[in-house]
Amino acid sequence: MVSNPVHGLPFLPGTSFKDLTKTAFHRSQTLGYRNGYAVVRRPTVGIGGDRLQVNQLSQADLDELANKLPILTYGQARQAPPAQFVPAHVAFDKKVLKFDAYFQEDVPMSTEEHYRIRQVHIYYYLEDDSMSVVEPVVENSGIPQGKLIKRQRLSKNDRGDHYHWKDLNRGINITIYGKTFRIVDCDKFTQVFLESQGIELNPPEKMALDPYTELRKQPLRKYVTPTDFDQLKQFLTFDKQVLRFYAIWDDTDSMFGECRTYIIHYYLMDDTVEIREVHERNDGRDPFPLLMNRQRMPKVLVENAKNFPQCVLEISDKEVLEWYTAKDFIVGKPLTILGRTFFIYDCDPFTRQYYQEKFGISDLPRIDMSKKEPPPMKRELPPYNGFGLIEDSAQNCFALIPKAPQKDVIKMLMNENKVLRYLATLESPIPEDNDRRFVLSYFLATDTISIFEPPVRNSGIIGGKYLGRTKVVKPGSSVETPVYYGPSDFFIGAVIEVFGRRFVILDTDDYVLKYMESNAAQYSPEALLSIQNRIRKQEAPAPELDSQQAEEDPGVRDLEALIDTIQKQLKDRPCRDNIREAFQIYDKEASGYVDRETFFKICGSYQIPVDDSLIKELIRMCSHGEDKIDYYNFVRAFSS
């Protein structure tokens, strides 16, 4: 970095030197922008970037100094700056003078009025000295009203002079476009403004009224009519007042007769009756609106009027002793008109109010005449034929094209691949059935049951699938509301009746125990007690059997038959003789038993299907207590 060579020299005449290190000699910028507006700013540095050795004042300080009037001891005082100029369109913005006025208009072709008075408002806009004349709109006046003269500067003479607010005052006449307006009053703002400008206002005058409008406001002349009730008074009093009744005509007694609905109108203005038909959609009838035209209906005829030609001549008062009146139409009573008997069951609110005011009858309840539908027939399902599920068979009775019954999808997803397996025996008086063993599988996803019988050699009974997956109904349940077996019905010692066969549950697998522990609220105390007894028996040491007892034990024979069945089922798969060696590696004491965790770990490594029902039964038979499994007999089923 190069230092300044003249730094430190005294600043005296003859000793000043030019600074050779300076390269920038421009002047500082004095203009800038703030919020989009150009503003002036005072520079802080001079030419070349040297700081100015003066006191920098803000814009507020500069404005205060500019507006301050200093008092000088000597010399002439400084004049104050002129006041800021404000244009008229800013000073008088939205300031309007309002005057109330009227003008007279001739009406040449009218017998009711010769002239009319029209009231207006005159507005004077101070910002540009313009004026407008507006007449308030009167509804149904028939005269074009509203803005009579648009906003503009108005001439007051032929020389071209325009009206100014100095020319306006109360109690004067002004002529605009040939019409003379009389100013009678002004609003409060106009009065204050004109008085502030030194104008003396005239006293206000009363607004002139239109004589024809005042004539129409007078009440109508009341005429005194005779006390006797005449037709003209009845027409004027009850015009547009109609009594409405709802009636039916029941003609079901005749052949092809039916019950039809009608509306009866009684016109109070001339005591006439009209009967209208009520048509329904697709009723199959021509859309004739009237059953009987509006006419007076005779109630009692004179004796000689029976042969009167009614089809040619109209019936008059000479042929009728009594006509139908409003008091003959009562809700809840029949009425015979032209040979048809109508039953009135309801009326409208105006008719109820009329009867209460005229006759004092307040109780006119509506009578329910709606057709009562017969009670729905109870659909009884036919006897169950035994094929398929009851719900599937019932769908043939509900619809022509049966649909599959709805399934609980959420339950199926939550309980997928969850199966409860039980060991059961058949309860039968036949001695051969006592030794038969069955595997009951309950599928939680669909609440179905399947039964499998492991084949036993030389038993004379063909084993295998005993019952396919299906729902089993509890005994005693009805066909309408079948009750199926659930998980809570299966426990050790329970008797399950499946299509006439009774099975007694002897044992369960470990998954059932875990399921019952996690869902103990679903099971009865008897079921939980049976599981506790089973666990206690497993924990108790089993007595050892000698060879002779083993040969005579039927459980040994069942084990041999099950091993033979598994070997036949897995005959297509290659035999694995090294399974025994894998178990012997973990059985260091050569006891022939391994723990359950090690057992299932070895089975998983050799991909042995432990989920198969036969293999599960084999594992159960080879289990010794709760923790150890006899792998010697188990390996025999998978080796040659």
C-alpha cells in the first residue's frame, strides 16, 4: 500500500502540494429516490471524496430554519416566505352548496289541474363553479324525473357570464334555460359558508305545494248506503273472497267406480259454486279442469219446477225456494250437488277464519281421508334345504337375480390367515368311533369351520377332509335369524354339534392359548378354567412308560400312522437325512429332545411346512411338556 507523501506537512502558503494519489474528482450526488419519489439530499463529502468540514443538518432542521423569522438588531428584517398555494379543486373538493327550489309548469289539456308545482334541488359545486338541478323521483308520477339539468356551468345572461355562488340566495328567482326557479331554502353547510363569506341571507320561505297532489291526499268521500243488504254492496264487500273446500266423491259401490278428489269454490260476492277436479300424474283421465262451471246452485226447488227445462232456460228465483249458501258447506258433512254426494273433509285457513267470524264455528278439524295401505305381508323364508349357507339360499327369495351376501371386509383383512385349531373326538355310541381324532380349524376371517381326520393305519376308516370350510349353525337357532358358532364356543371340554354329529374338544394348539389370553373378555369363565387346567397338566411331569405299555398304548399306534401318512404325502420331495444331524448338534447331552425355539429354527432353515395340519399334529404328539420336543420321532417322517 502506497502512503500519502505529503501527509504531515504544514499547510502554509508555498508549502501546499497537489495530492497525486487522488483519482476521483466527481461531485457527490444530491438527488435520490424514496418510495418512488425524487427527494433532495445534502452531500456529506466533497470533490474527490474529502469529507466536508461543516455541520450536516437534517431536512427537518433546514425547514425549521427556512420558516424561522430571525430578529436582527441592525438592518431590515427578513420577510417571511409566502404561504403555500392550494388550488381550488383541492381546497373545495367535495364541497357542494344545496338549495331547495321549485318551478311552476303549465298543464294546458287537463280538467283537474291547470298548473303543477315541481320541487327540485339545486346543487352548486365549489371546486369548478358548476351547477346541477335534480328533481326527487316520485313513484308512479308519470313524469320524467331525476336529473333535470346535468352538472355544468350555467349562463345567467346573454353576455356569457356564469352563475357564481355570490349570485345565489334564499327568496330569489333564477332563470336557467328559460325556466324560472324560486329558491326557498338551503341546508346548514350552505348557510354557514355563505355567511362566512360575508353574504347576508334572506329569511327562508315555505315550499310551495302542488294543488293536485294535495287534492289526492284528501280522504275519499264516504257515501251512506241503505241498511238493506243488496247485491252491489255484496259485490263490493266480498270481491275476490272465495271459500275453498276439499271434498271427495266415493263411487266405489257402483261398477268400475272409484274415489275421486275435488275442490269446491264458493264465491262470496255472488253466492256461486264451482267444482274443480284434482288430477294426479298418470291418472289416465282427460285434463278437464272443471266438473261444474261457476253458477248458483239450487237447494230446494218448487213443486212445479221439476219439469222445468234446465238444459234450455236458466233457473230463476221463481223456480227455487232456497239456494245453497255458505252455511251449507261444513267440514265433516256430506253435500249433494247435481245428484252427486260430496263429503267435505278439509278447507283452507281463510275459510276457517270466515266461519269463526261469521258463524262462530271454530272447530273445523281436518278429516284424514288418505288411503290406508294394508300392512306389509311378512315374508317367510321356505324351509332350508341344506345346500350351501342359509344367507346364500335366502337371496333367491329376495330378488329375481340373487346377489352375494355382503361380507365384513374389515374383519377379513384384520383376521387374515388367523386360524384356531382344536383336537376333538367324535361322541358316538359306536365303539369304533371312540378312537377317532379330528382337527377342527376355525377361521377368524370368515367364521367358517373345517374338520380334518388324520388317517390311521389299519383302522378301517379313510381319513382326510371330513368337512370343508363352511359356517355351522348352532342347534336350536331359527332359519330367519341363524346363530353361528363363534370363537367363544370352542374350549377344552366343549361339545360342538356339526350337522348332527357331536364333537368333544380335547386339546388346542399354542396359538389358541395366546388368542384366548388376549381376548379373555369373549370367553366364559368355564372356557378360561379349562385352559388353565390344560396348562397345569402340561407343567406336571409325565410318568414314564415301559416298552410293553408303549406297544399297547393307542397313542403310539396313532403316531406311527401319522408318520406313515406324512411320508406318503411327502414322497415326491427329496428326503433329507441330515435333519437328524442338525438336531444332534444342538442336543449336546444326547437326550433326544430340543427346546421349542431351537426346534422351529431348524425347521425354518430346512423349509419344513410347520403350518400344515398333519405336521402340527405330529409336533403336538412329539411335544414333551411345554418346552421340549422329541425330535427323534419327528425326523422319522422326513427321512428315508
